Amino acid sequence: MTSTSEIQALIDRPIPTELQPAIDEYCRWERAHVETEQSRVQVSVPLYHYTGLNALRGIIGSQSVWCTDYRHMNDPNELSHGAEVAKEVLAHLAIQADRRVRLFCECVDGILDIRNFDGNLAFYTASFTAQRDDPGQWKRYGGKGQGVAIGFSPSMFGLVDATGLQPHEISFVGPVLYDRAAIFARHDAAIRAAATIFKAAADRHPDIMADKANGLPFMDRLAKELIASPLIWNCITSKEHAPWASEREIRLNLR
């Protein structure tokens, strides 16, 4: 039986050169996917940010909007709801898949724990909405009606462009999804893409993959690429339908 320390030592080994093209293929898919998703977001109306008067003074004084660390958002289930749905996708795919893909799904599931992100993930977000006069948001964020709803021109959001940037450099504007089926479908597309690439690499290089010293670091690296983007993007823009759906939130996310 292989010990935990021995497994970690294997995971930390370099990826064989024969398997690197599969990582590169996934990174190309991910880049195209993120850029396609971003191109679909066309902000054509003013978006509003509810806040208090002190924050308004800070925004005007600095001519900037401060983003909030995802760990300090108002929703106590921030990120975890999206991760929960992603785990459902992984379990669903594993039932249909062969042994190798099941192992890959188990690997992703094991890493996709929000406790692993604390201290390892720097992710910040600012919240907006097209609703300029929403009672719930006045109460939650607008100083119980004593604050403001600051309107921002659509042109401000048009400045966010993912073209030519690395995943860790990307700013992303996107609507929050509240429908569980829609969240599931978005995760499913990314997970299936990675699983397909993983299986193709295993089919091309069965002898190399049979050696744990090769297969484990490759599987770990691909799983982390999948989680880093786009699963994290998906999770940070996924919320439970109640009580948040009425906000119709649009987020500006920064890493």
C-alpha cells in the first residue's frame, strides 16, 4: 500500500513530455471557453451598486470601486454552492465513465474542497445589478434606505477584455446563475472537456499512464487546471435561488 507521503511525492514529480500536449490542449480549450463566455456578456444598460454614504465618498474620492475578497461576501455559502453542484456533475459523469475517467473525477472531487482554497486562492468581486430601485438591496446594502445606488455606464464594463491574457490575469464580467440546472450544465461542459482530454491522453499513452510516477502528476495537474479556471469562475457566479435570485446580480470578478 502506498502511503500519503509517497503519493504526494509522486504527484510532485514533473509531467512526462509525452503528456504535456494534453495539458496544453485543455488550456487552449479553457481560454477559448472563457473568451466565448465573456463575449456573450453585453452590458447595454447602466448597472447599479448599492452601498452606504461612506463608501460613496470613497468611490468618488478614489475614482475606483473596491472589490471584496470572496471569503467576506454577504452570502455564507459563497463558493460552496457552486462547488456542491460541481461535485454532483463529477459523480454523474463517474457513473457513466470507464475506470480511468472515474479516477480523474475522484481526483477533481478531492481537490474541489473550499477549505483547500483558503490561503491559496486570491479572488475578488464587485457586485452590480440592473435594478436601480430594489427594496431588498436597499435593505441589505444601501444603508437600509439611507445609502445610495450608484449607476455605472455600460462602457465601464466594456473595458474588461480577456483576449490575450493568461487565466490568472483575467477579469470577468458575468451574471450570477441561480437555476441549479443551468449551474449544472455550465460545470458539465468544462468537466467533460477535461475528462475527454484525459481519456484521449490515456488511450494514446497507456504504458506511460500505467506508471503512477507519470499518471498521478498528470492527473493532478489537469485537475488543478480545470478547477482554477473555469470551475472557480462558475462557482463564484453561482448562488442558491432563495433568497438571492431577486437581486439579479452581475459580478465583476478579479483574480
